[in-house]
Amino acid sequence: MSKMTEQIIQVIQAGGGVVIDAKSKMTEQLVEIASAAAQANVVVILKNSESKMTEHLVRIAQAGKGKVLFEI
């Protein structure tokens, strides 16, 4: 069972990096997660990111400020 967005953000805020299946979250949720990663200075890896449109990946990347890696 996948974790809720709020639970993932709690893990990130505690300093944990995470690997997430991009298909399992909406773009806005991934933007929130990426923003939390930037603030906590941890890395988030998005698997299956080819499932998202390029403009959505750009929004996620901007929110992550260098802390998001995309598996494409």
C-alpha cells in the first residue's frame, strides 16, 4: 500500500530521502513532495516519470530545486 502524500512529507521532513512511483501521485502532490524535499535538503527519486507530461515534470523540478531525480 502506498503512503499518503502527508506521510511521505513527514518522512522527508525527518530527513529521509524517498523513491516514489510517479504514476501513483497527481502532479500537484508531487510538487508538494518536491517542495518539501528542497526545504529538507533531501533527494526524491521519481520512478516512471515518463508517465507525466514534460510541463508537469518541469513544475516538479522547479519546486524541488535540484532535489528531484527523474527516472525517464
